[in-house]
Amino acid sequence: MVIAAILVGFFLGPIVKAGMETVGPKLTGVSIKVDAVNLLLLSGSAKIKGLVVGNPEGYKAPQAISVGSAAVGVNPFSVLSDKIVIHSVHVEAPEITFEGNPFSGNNLSTIMKNVNSAAKSGGPAATNAASKTGAKPARKLEVDDFLITGAKVNFNGTTLTLPNIHLTNLGTGSDGITAADLTRRVLEAITTTTIKTVASSATDVGKSAEKVGKDLGKSLGSNASGFPKSLGGLFKKSTN
């Protein structure tokens, strides 16, 4: 049994990696690359290394999100069942590249739209094929605890720190949760938190610029009465 568990874990890792790189782009509309997935069924643990989520067309950076490693705790007895129970996922220090306007179009919102579209249809075409052919449907998931810590956002040449993102009890009901819906819930939390952080930073920059403009206007005298407002507006536009 020990040898069997080791062999299953050894072969499942590449299968999970291939699945992420094949199904992931159909969910997100962007490329998904993974360096390796290591599974240790005896200890119920897994590690995902080098996860890179590409950027949508029209954006400059080669990727939107990169994760050095993520630790996963799995119920080993559920791996071959209809519902895989994941006790915990801990993503440490992911790097997010934010491009666009936090108040309108941006790269994360574009990916989110793709995921929402896929989730509404029940998943990408590849995962729906089984139900159409009468084959066994894709397995559901349960994720008890999903934690993202130390995330950094690169925006307009600055680096911002995100607060921790913590999701719990995903798919704990009898029906579980689909891979598409899990992706949607996690990406939605990342996108919302990132946009709030970037928007807050842009607003702070605009307020600071306006204060600097007012102080400078006072030092220049009455001839510069219109300067503070125009300078503040200029900075606000540039951060958007």
C-alpha cells in the first residue's frame, strides 16, 4: 500500500500539472504555466511550484500573476473519489502586475470576465464533454481554507502590498464546487483586493499632488491661483 501510494503520487503530479496547463487557459482566456506539481499522498500534502498566469492580449507585461510556490493539504483518501477534499491552500508572496485603470478596463478585470463566462456555462468545453458523451462527470472539489499572504502588486513603477486574502468553506456542501467556480471565487477575491489597493493608492497620490500644488501656489502668489487644482487633476489622470 505504501509503494502504491508513492507511485500514485508520483504519476498524479504530472497529470495535475498537465490539467492545469490545459484546462486553465480555457477558464481564464490566458496562458497558464506550471513548473511542477509534487504530491505526497501518504502525508496528504502537495506543492505547486512556478505558477504563472499570463496577461490578456493588449497588455504589455508577459504575466498578470506569478506564484513561486503554494502548499496544499489534501485528504489522501479523497483523491480517487468523486469529491476531492482539500483541507488547506497557502499561497505565499505572489506577484501581481496590474495594468490599466482601476476604475474601468484593466488586465485583471479582463481575466475575470473570461472566468465568469466559463463558470456560468459550467466550465470550459473540455470539462463539459464528459456529460455529453455519458462518461463520468468531472469530480467536484472542497476547499476548507484558502489563504494568500504577502502578495505584492506592481503598478505604474511602484510596488504595493495587499492585505491577506482568506477564503473558507468553499464547496463544503454535498455538491462540492467545480474547478471553474473555485477559480472564479479565488480570482474574484484577488481582483477586488488589488483594485481597492491600487485605487486607494491612486487617490492618495492625487490628494498629495493637490496639497503640493496648493503649497506651491501660495509661494508663487496670486498669479498661480489656478495652479493647485490643475496640478492635482493632472496627477489624478496620470495615475488612472
